[in-house]
Amino acid sequence: MLADPAPLTLADQWRQRDLAVLWHPCTQMREHPDTLPLLPIARGEGPWLIDHDGHRYLDAVSSWWTNLFGHAQPRIAAAIARQATQLEQVMLAGFSHAPAVELAERLLAIAPRQTGRDPLAKVFYADNGSAGVEVALKMAFHYFRNRGENHRTRFVALENGYHGETLGALSVGDIPLYRRVYAPLLTEALFAPSPDAYLAEPGQSAAQRAHQAADALATLFDQHPGEICAVILEPRLQCAGGMRMYDPVYLQRARALCDANGAFLIADEIATGFGRTGTMFACEQAGVMPDLLCLSKGLTGGFLPLSAVLATQALYDAFLDDSRERAFLHSHSYTGNPLACAAALATLDIFAGEDVIARNRSTAEVMRTLAAPFADHAHVADVRQAGMVVAFELTRNGDKRTPFPAEARIGLHAYKAALKRGVVLRPLGNVLYWMPPYCVEDEQLDLLALTTLAAIDEAVACA
């Protein structure tokens, strides 16, 4: 007589209900539930995610880089609750509200500045990072159209860059997995060589690699005189491209080249902003200010979707006219949502009331110490760090020239190995990375390092 099957756990029940109705982002759904584990999360607590069966997972990737101060952070949660009893939503076309105004004032006050340049002066809200990039691209293009410079229609982006999934954002992205299928729908951007230090030739420093890439950007401007309206880049760190990092001198060169050629510089600090790379904004490490600054993810501490595009007064002024066609008519229903703005204001309160950046630098040193031994691992080709971000490039025998083939699914094996040990390490191809919430403690970082080592060993054993 066959024994009755074991009863389903709460997590199993939620998995079944999920797969019956949901289509998940960035996922080949055929891999659920067998190849790719699905984790139904019941609640969050600091750096931990807790499933319906009570299993705890260290959120080492800050839930897609959004969470700053931990899950269910009480100050941010309370700010949202207070705002919900006063005003939950009102359209921002023709109306205004205190959270949107106050947040814009405070963002402009902390935005990157550059000697000799007028500061960023206006804030336009959108719903998420991709939408923010769309706003910046359209603003840059429309500015020149309003000025009668109709020939300025081209954007320059970096090879291996990523700026989101909407069509405009995809057009300036260079990761084939995301853009190849939709290529017929995309506008044609110009792609400049990445300053990525991992691509440096033997004996070439990160700064030399950055200058080499900047020289190529200069050539691109020479080849397309008067055609380029903007250069868009992720300052200091190409996140979705494998957490590839580069010397800040490239930002200085890019800023100077944009100025010399009458083009805008768009800084996509959606993932790099709010202390991730060691300064409030990554642009600060080069002492440059963009013409358009895109912010999202950590803007609300990871609580609610919101993005902000900060623009110069000169760019804004070009849209002031009696003609509505010369106005910037881009809109979203939830633009400047009061609840999201309240979350962002509470996030900035934490930055203002605590020395978050100094604490992050201290935590980053602990991460650096824990990551250093990985450089000697037989299958780690590179260990790199920018502030609170550490990345490990996995290759066969640690040789940059012999990456593991895609079909080996090294990253997937490492991900599953880490989950078994209670850590979320969502890889980028064959790159594992640490980007934990800022509240992570030394004991949790020890667990992260031990788990990462075990995950790498288990993954390469499957190759």
C-alpha cells in the first residue's frame, strides 16, 4: 500500500498558486519550478527575506539593487503610512503637493555639482528607472528640436551598457540578451567602446584603459559632427553588464567632449546613486555634473517605484513657449505620487540624520578584506569593488580568455548552491556580486563570504 504523499508546506502552496497565475520578469518561465527555484517570500526583516516556511535568506543583492536600509525599515514605513492618511494620489499636471515639492528641493540640494557650471535646477518625476531614462532621452532630443537643430538626433551609449527595458532605454543598451529580439523596433544608437578596466590590455592601468576609450569617444564625435544630442552612461559602474567598473577619469573626458561638441551628458545613476559606490552619487568621484541625472531604485529606500530626472535650467528654458508642441508633454498617471515621495523624503532623512556614507565606507573595507582571498581562487579571473559593490568574474582556470560557456550555466548553479545555504546571490551570467543593504552586519558578511566560496566551488564542479 502506497504511503500518502507528504502534505504541502505553506511555501509549496504559494508556489503552486503563483505558477498558476503569474508571469515573472526576467525569467524563462519553463525553468519554474524545477530548474530555477521559486521563493515565495512572506516578509522582510533588515537584510533578510523570510519565506512562508520560516526559512531566512540574506538579501545580498538588495532586491535588484533597490533596498538601502533593510526590509520593512520602520522610519520609511511610518512615513508612507502617515502620508496615506493625508493624500495618496493626485495628478501632477495642473496640481501640486508638498511631498513632490519638498523632495525636488532636497534632491537638487544634494545633486552633484561642478565648478564653473550652473547647478541642476529642475526635477521631472516618472515611475521607474526605465521611464526615467525615456524622459531624459526625450528631453535631450526635444531640446535641440526646439532650438531648430533638427540634425541632432543621435545618442551615444557605451558598449556593454544597460539602461532599462522600454524601447528608448533598450535602444541605448548593448546587452544582446535583452535587445536582440526587439532590434527591429529600436532606434539606432552609436556605441562607444566601454572604459571597463577588465578589458585593459596586459600592463595597461584602469586609467589608461579609460583614456583609450575616451579617445575612441572623441573619434565618434569627429565622425558624426553636429549629429549627437547626448551621451548616456552609467557612471563608474556598468551594473547589468556584469558589474564592470572603470576609472573616473573617463567621466571627466566624456564631460569635456560633450561640452566641446555641444552635446548633453546624461548620467544614469539609477543603480549607482545614493551611496552605492562610496559617494552619494558616482559622478562626484570625477568631480563632474551631468546635464541630466536619472535617479530611481534606492531613491525610496526600496519601498515604492519612483524615478526622478534632474535637469539644468538652460535645458528647461528651451521648452518655455506659447506652443504646446514645444512643451514637454511626457506624462505618467502616477507621476510624483505622494506616497512614493514620502518614502523618498524619509530615505533622505536617514542620510541627513546618520553618517551613512562613512558607515558604508567602513562596511566596504570589511567587504574588501573578505573578498581579497577570492583573487587566488583557481576559477576567479577578477575581483573588483566600487564602494558597497563587489564582483567576482568566474572563468575557467581564472583565465580571462577562456570564460565558461553559457550552456554550462555556472551562474545558475552558484545561485542554487547559495540558496541552499540561505543567501540570495543572483548572478549576472558568470559574475557573482555582493550588493547588500547598508544595514548588513559583519557576521552576515562572514556568512556571505563563506557561502560565495562554497557556491563557486559547487558551480565549477558542475562545469
